[in-house]
Amino acid sequence: MNIPPGAEILWTDSIGDRPNIVQELVIQSLVKEMSKPENNINALSWRRLHLSRAKLKASSRTSALLSGFAMVALVEIQLSKSIPSQLLIAFSVCTTLLVSVHMLALMISTCILPNLEAVASVHGIAAVSESPHEKMHLYIETAWAFSTVFGILLFMAEIAILSWVVFYDYSRDAALSATIILIPVAIVFVIFAVHFYRQLVTHKFEQSVMSVKELENMVSQLQDGSAGGTDTGASLLNV
């Protein structure tokens, strides 16, 4: 059987210094398929989905724990008539705010988290488009802030006021000691929260810059690949 000159190039690994053209075309098509922009966008959306799910889980656990503590303290505390009314008003207001903030965070987490869990359990990169975490991003961040920032600050204030309510008739020095200890703790907490937020924003900015660079490199690679594919097709026609 006579094979036309040059036809064996399509099926051999190499003839001289020429690579297998068919294999090269297959590899280029696979690279283009894996490098599609929509696949990278879906991968970024998957990361945001898992981050939102982790935030909602942490918010729900923290809010349930701290609001439960506040309710137990409100029900089980023994009050005396000698406690000033201003202290009782501060205690009731702080407890109500604490429970309300954590209940709001818990409600948001309970409503959104099942939808994220349902999408996260599906194996498929395109399924992330069905998740509501992008549209509900503001609510997720609100629940996270209420549970971990405002809720914890109110919890510290609750401990300080509760120590005065409990120890008012027995030892005011004990209540004062608890308040003095909680003040620097609250200051350190605020400083840490601000520092953590700044570091998180810096990290997100760096990741965004890296993502832009990766997309630019991907575009240049796709352009080079398309130019190479055109040259390869022209060489095939010439052969």
C-alpha cells in the first residue's frame, strides 16, 4: 500500500524534528476547553460559595450560644430591691439588644444556609450559578457582622452589667474588678477586629490583582494558541 508523501506525519510521533500534529491539535483543544473564562469565573464563585457557607455556619453557632446564655441569665438571675433602677434598665436594654442582634443573625443564617448547602452538595462546576450567595451577599455579611462584632461587644457589656447586678449587694469591689478587666479586653477586641478587617481587605485586593494577571496571561495564551492553530492549519493545507 502506497502512502502519499507527508501523510505519515499525521500519525507518527515525529519525523525528523516535526512533532505529531494531530496530538498537538488535541492538546491545544483541551487547553482551550480548560482555560475558558466561564470555568474560571465558576471556580471563583465556588470559593465565594464555600466562604459564605462557612460564615453562616459560624454565625449560627455563635449566635445560638450567646443568645442562649443571655436568656438563661435573664431568667435565672435573682434581683433585689436595693439595686438601682438605672442599673436594671441598662441590664434589660443590653440583654434585649444582645438577644435581638443574635436572633437576627441566626434567622438570616437559618434561611440562607440550606440553599447554599443544597448547591454545595451537587458535583458540577456549573451548579454554582443556582446558589443565591451572590445576591444574598449583603445579608450574609450582615449576619457575620452582627454575630461576631456587635454581638460579642454586647456580650461583653452584658457581662459587665450582670456582674454589677449580681454583686451589688455583696461586693461592689468584685463588680468593679470585673468591669476593669473587661475594658482592656474590649479595647483589644476592637483593635483586633479593625486590624483583621484591614488585613482581609488587603488580602482580597492582592487576590484580585493576581486574578487579573492570570486572566491577562490566559488571554495572551489563548491568542498565541489561536495564532499557532492557524499556522498549523495552514501547514496542513500546504502538506
